[in-house]
Amino acid sequence: MSLRAQSRSFLFFISLLFSLSSFASVILIPMDAESQENHLKAYGITYWVLTKQQKVQWLLNYRGGSFLLPDGEAIRKECQIRGVSFEVLSDSKAEQILDEISSPSQNQDAVILEKAPKIAVYSPKDNPPWDDAVTMVLTYAEIPYTTVYDEEVLGDKLALYDWLHLHHEDFTGQFGRFYGAYRAAPWYIEAKEQAENLAQELGYAKVSDEKLAVALKIRNYVVGGGFMFAMCSATDSFDIALAAENVDICEPMFDGDPSDANYQGKLNYGNTFAFTNFVLDRNPLRYEFSSIDMTNKRGNVPKESDYFSLMEFSAKWDPVPTMLTQNHTSLVKGFMGQTTAFTRNEVKPTVMVLGENKINGEARYIHGIKGKGFFTFYGGHDPEDYQHRVGDPKTELELHPTSPGYRLILNNVLFPAARKKKQKT
């Protein structure tokens, strides 16, 4: 080959390399309100990519908390199959976006997601998955999870998981405080009998003793570095159980013997995760655990104007709360539950309020650190079922694919995947 021919071949090779690099691409999954058709399944795509040992960048505060994925035909097809909106960007365009995000003038940041977290849902084995918002949204987003209950928790199986959700459970042993309205209902009688039988099988004389043991195991899981997410009555009943360790707060219809005299004065608020100075409800006929819950203190809040606001944090300085509040709106529809919201002045000062209704004095969405681990409490039962009642039909998430309230749950699911930066404030 002549020198001129060799020169031409070399120039062609260099030109080809330049051309390929110019057209190298990444996938952007936008999460703003205008561009994304299915926010909930977008989290499932992100989780799926992580299961393929590929890293993802979570672009905090950029177009609603978008995701930057490696490009590939399989990922494009998966987005199309699941109905997730995506954009193909050149590497140079992606680098431009990342440069803009890194600017000190922008309240944005890029967080690397490294590994798909192993997820456990604490729930009775026979409980229908549609009766819990987290299992519903995990199923809809196609994010796999394992159901665990008391046997697994007491058998130290939580160490197998990175993230734990607590079903709307009663950790105080008072059977959900359903006694007043449902004590004659067959489902209540059966559930009470099953709980008592399980407690005895596990070596406990009373359900309250067994549930306390479970709560203590979960506490140790978080302290050791686990991520715990709870909704509805699992939030306040968990803290109440911890505060009432070695104190009998159950009336005879719940555990067969009288409660301790002056049990209120024996509570240890130092044991709790999130709440302090709360007062227990002594009336067993009331569907309420304590003063923590705002359900009966809200007055006549109209459904149409029941919203809560997400707090704004510094993406570069406070990446953890910023991750947990990513959304395409800062105003989220309220929804009720046995525990609807938390009394603002009973939330410990060390706990961050992520979402609140200032007018009502409510904290709706809170987050904190316990030992080496993290916890998030989210008030209410179902973000798209305003006042869920026993026996109500399930929520069809196909009708709510862009739900801001459900996005908050999925933020927590991805949170353990993030490469942790030391919080600066």
C-alpha cells in the first residue's frame, strides 16, 4: 500500500472514530409533568437497569428528578413495552446537562445509583397485596419484593434485605384498635385468633409481647444500617411500642389482663424513632392510638383543598432529603388513613419534616437517622384513595400512572441504591 493510501486509510479511521463518538448516546427518562406519561413505571425501569449491573444517574431537581441511563436497544424496548417516556441524547448533550447541573448557581445535583436494593415488605402472608399502597405500587412498577412477617423478623432474616416496608400494622398488640366498631365482625374475630395463635407458636404469652419483640428486631435492623419505610398506623404504633417497652398499655379485651396503672407516666420517649411527648388514648372503643395522629384534630378539612407541601432542600448540600422529595409538583393531594398525619409539635427536633400542611399543623412525610440506618414515615393509607375503608375496592394504578403521592414511596425504594455522600448540614 502506498504512503498516500495508508494516509487516507488512517484519516478515514480517525474520521470514523470521531463520527461514532459524536453519535454515542444515553437515555434520559424525564420526570417532569409535561414529558413523562408514566412516572411510576419509570422507577421500575430504573430499578430494572440496576439489576443488570449498570449504573444510573439520578438528576436531582432536573426536570422533576429525571434519570440518566446507559443507552441500549434492550432498555429502549423495555421503556416502550412499559409505556415509559424517554429521550435519546448524545454523549455531548448529556455532558452539557451534567455541567449545567454541577454549576453552583443551580440547586441540582447528579447522584449515582449503583445497585438494586433487595426489598422486603412486612405483611401477613394472607393479606391481599392490593390492601397496601407500597405492595400495590411495587407490583405496578414491576419492582420485585419479598413478603416477610413475624417469623422471619424474629428469625433474624432482615439482614438479607436493604429496604423494609412496614405494612399498616399495629405493633402495640391492640389489634388495630378496631374493637369499638368491629369486635363482632367475623374477620376481626378470626384475625385476633390468628394473631394470638402465632404469638403462642413463637413462644409469647401475649400478642403485645410478641409485637414488641418484632419492633425491637426492626429497631436493631435500622440501627445496624437498614432502611425502613412505614405508612399509616405502622408509623405511630411502632414508636408507641418502643416507648412502652416493659409497660402494659393494653386493656383486658386486648390481652386478657389489666393495663399498668399510670402507664402514660411510664413511657420512655428516648426509645422512639420520631415522636415525643405524645399522650396515649385510653379509651379502647376509639379508633385511635394517641395524640400523634391528626385524623380527629383536622376539623372539617374539605377533600378538595386537602393538600400538603413538599419542602425544598439543597441538592448539593442535603442530597438525602432532596432525593426523598423528588417530584413533578411541590403540592401533593392529601389522603387519610388510621394515621393520617403527625402532630407537628410531637415530631422530634432531630427528625426532618419533608412534607407538611402548615395551616393544620401537620407533618405528613418525615425522615430521620437512627444509628447507621434511616427511616421514613408517611402518613395516610393510599395516596389515590382519599378515605379508604374496610372492604373498599382496590385502587387501580393504571388510572394514576403519574401520581405524586405514590412517587414519594418510590423515591424511598431507590434511596438505598444511591452512592452515599456525607450530609453537610
